[in-house]
Amino acid sequence: MKLGFVAPGFPYRGGISHFATRLAQELSQSQECYFYNFSRLYPNLLFPGKTQLDKSSKCFSFPSERIVDSISPLSWRRAGKIISHKGVEALVFHWWHPFFAPAYRGIIRSLNKNIKKICICHNVAPHEQSSFRRKMVKSGLMRMDGFVVHAAQEKTELLDILPGSRSVTLFHPVYDIFPGEDEPKSLAREKLGLSEDDRVILYFGLIRQYKGVEILLKALSLIADLPRLKVLIVGEIYSGRDAIVKLIKKLPLGLVRLVDEYVPNEEVSSWFRAADLVTLPYLSATQSGIIPIALRCSRPVVVTNVGGLPEMVDDGRSGYLINSNDPKELAAAIRHHFIVLGNPDLTQGIASMRNKLSWDSYVSKLMWFMHEIRG
């Protein structure tokens, strides 16, 4: 099948870019693939981070045409015509925010009517919802022929907005794109200035309110007595920096290391390989790219029972589920791992979960779904 993709890719950074690129690489092994990238993703005034571009020395890319400007209707029409002229049979849109609804709608209007439109929904609706954003979601998705979601809750959300939609629920495959995923823990810790006998907790990724970093910091006040505890909070802060810094100052000096920056690709694995436990105390979630990185780096996770996160964790074997966003429960789970269980090796359970979340399986199910849509 001749496939097209509309998504951010290199030189843009971040999880959506990585996912779309990795999927294109996998599908290109058996299909003819064309990647239609953005010439402009977000206008700078709307982007909360320091840069939209990937500054890594080891970049991750797939050949693409940068023809979609998120705020230029002329580019949308032109992109639709270019894609149609290429003879694409199915066009895969990556969706994560209603800001892109006008652009996607504009591209679809200019497409050959025989092209099937498949939408991979990383988030059906944004975490910060409103009635206006909900209307934008509907307008951006209503002309799609089929949907891929990554959690049962997301399918419910989709059907609530677009009743009767054809969809398939898959999963977020394990990320296998970062160098050094099997780096020895001792080497990773040496790089980061950590000791062999430290008990290391990692919180990783862009920091936004719904991701619950403040829950972790409040939990730490309850377990600060644990000997040799070190907590790494690593990721560019998009919101709430003052509150985060204030909470850190209340904790014992040296307990928390805050790294307020986007981590380049070549350094990602070292943070995970240096850790004993990865925490995701999210207040809400669809799914997460952090768990697939932790799985590939053979690190257990402790996550809140929200959204699609529980579907990616085998409780007690590859990590731990906590049933609330209560700092006391998170603190108890961390203490249980280190003190009661003695920082156990969960490699076997992690490997089993990793095998379930393979790219081969994802692509096989995705291709079956696209053939079903095409009839």
C-alpha cells in the first residue's frame, strides 16, 4: 500500500515526532511511505518551551517534505494536492491537539476523495479541556475514516465526541531509538555523579501541571528519612516552576536534583539506566512515552491508575500501580520497593511487558485496520 503521513518529524523534537518517525521507519520496510512534515509547527508566541527544534547530536529522522504550515491555508491546499498527485492510498494523520484542526481540515478538503484518512490519536482531547476546544476536536476529526487510539479511555472519549466512529485500540510500542539503552548502571551513574549505593528515583519528561510532579515532591517529605535517597526531576518546565522550586526548598538539601531542560537523544538512556525506579504520578493521562522508555531500559515504574497507564504496567512484576494521587500512597509504594522488597530486580516482568508492546505487533494490527477501512 502507498502510505502518507502528516506529522511533525525532524527537525522538531518531542514524543510525537519520535513516534511518527519510528512508525514510518517500521512501515517503510513493507510499504511505500511518504512523510509530510511541518514547515512551521507552532507559532513561537504559542510555544511554552525554549525551542521546538531538536538540538541533539544524534538525531532521529525519516526523509520528509516540509510542506505543512500550521497557520497558512495556502500551504494546506498545496499539501493536499501534492499528496493526491503522489497517488497515496491512505493518509495517516497524527493528532494530539485541537490547534491543528484547521490545518488538517484544510488538507483533507484538497485531497483526492479516494484517499482514506486514518488518524492516530495520541490525545483525542487535550488535558486542559473547554467547550471551545471540544468543538475544535470535533471539527478536526469529523472527516477521518478511521481512528487509532492508545487506551480504552481514549476510545470512550472519541465515541463521545464522534459517535459511531470506526476505531481500533492499540498501544504505545516500546521506544528503542535512544543510544545506550543497555548501558551499565555503574557507567550511567558515573556520568551523572551518582554513587553505586544510592537509591535513585527518576521523574522524566516535560513538566506540566497534570503530570503530578508536585505529588512526588510532597511524597518525598514523607520518605526523606530513607538512607541514600536521590531524586532526579529531569525535563523542561512548562508551568508551575515557582511552586516546584518552593517545594524542593522544603526538602533536605541534596535530596532532589532538578534539571530544567529538554534532554537530547544521546543522553536520555543514561538517566533511565542510572535510576532504580521511574515515577509517573500523573493526575490525568491518555498514555505515556515515558513508560516505553523505562521498559526498554529495564527500569520498573510506579504510576497512578489513570487513563491508559495501567494498561502498560504489570502490577508487581514490571512496576507498581497506585490508586490515587495521594502523596502518602506514592510514598508508601516507594518505601515498599526499596525497604520491604529490597529494591528487587524486576527484569523478567519488564521483559515480558516489553515483548507485548513490540513495533511488529503494532504495525501488523495497524495494517489490518487500514485494509479494513479501505474495504
